[in-house]
Amino acid sequence: QVQLQQSGPRLVKPSQTLSLTCAISGDSVSSSSATWNWIRQSPSRGLEWLGRTYFRSKWYTDYVVSVQSRITITPDTSKNQFSLQLKSVTPEDTAVYYCVRDTEEGGPDYWGQGSLVTVSS
Amino acid sequence: DVVMTQSPLSLPVTLGQPASISCRSSQSLVYDDGSTHLSWFQQRPGQSPRRLIYQVSRRDSGVPDRFSGSGSGTDFTLRISRVEADDVGVYYCMQGTYWPPTFGGGTRVEIK
């Protein structure tokens, strides 16, 4: 059974960097059949995909256009986890952030517990 | 990005009665290999979303057979044959054919 455990600060000041980590058990971040993703959910934006990292002979990352200048998703094979960094945050980045596993079946099949991150001074 | 439009926004249902949610995409979701990456998710209050259906009609393990998915191209439907109290929550469709994957706005199912 795959489990995703999220951790990180829940309150971030405007202009600072939001950082979250997702620890994986039951699968490998280096899996050749999975992608490791961050999704956020807010009342104003709904469910919004942010980006992903995956290994297919080498590491790849993809980001959505709306955040691509501010986002970094990084795998950590030594700890079997991946992380999200979102720079220069504003109150509009306040949301519940989820890490998820996606596979070629289509659609995330495992979700983290969610982290409500509030951007406020 | 592909726009996913769900209807209705809210769906009051009597226990034991059927329910149906519609999802339309702004372009065909048929992938190059002929597969269609359309999934359905249930989100109960205070919980993370849970996948129910993938590739239009394939039910995830542990999902009651009261739930079924159908459709093709740009029009898709999630059906609950007999609504139970446990089915209360918000349902989302999602396309994974194109990057980035995108979700519908959600349909709230409630008991009358």
C-alpha cells in the first residue's frame, strides 16, 4: 500500500518561499511507471495541478505556466521523497497543497493528507 | 489548457435514488494510442480526494459497483445507481490526456 506523508510549515509570510516535503512509502520516487506531483486546492481556483517530477532513464520535471517562474519540484532518492518550493508567495497562494502519485492508468491514485498553507504576515 | 465543465453544481438526491453527473471537455480526450484519460474523484468533507473511476469506466479497487462511468470524446457521465448516505461529498472529473491535467469545478452531492 502506497502512503504519502506531507510535512512543512503551515504559515508563510508574503514574498517568502513555501516549502513542503512528501515522504513516500510503498513505492519509489525513482519508479519508472509513476510520476510524483503537487496539486493545490482553494475556493477561488479549485483543484489546480502545479507540477511533477519523474524518472525515465533520467529525471524530468514539468510545471504549469501559471507558476513556472516560481516553482521547483525536487526528488530526493536517498530519503525516497520529493519536495515543493514556491517562491515569492502572495495571499493568493493560500491553499491546501497535496502531493499525489499518478501513473499511466490516468488520474492520481494516491494522495497525501493535504497541508493547509496560509500566506499572511 | 483543456477546460472541464461539470453539471450540475449541486445535486440533492433522495436516499436509494439514482444520481448522474455530467462532465464535458473543451476538446476530445482521446489519446494517440486510442485510450481516454478521464477520471472521477470523490472528496468527502475534510478528506483528500479519492479516485473512483479511471479511463472513463474502470472502477478502482474497493469502489462499490453502484458507481459507474461512461462517455467518449468530450462528454462523460458518472452515475450512482442508488445513493447512500456515505456518498455525500463533492465529485470531480479530471482529464489526464493533455498537460497539464485539469479538473472540473465539482458537483456537490447532498441528501434531500
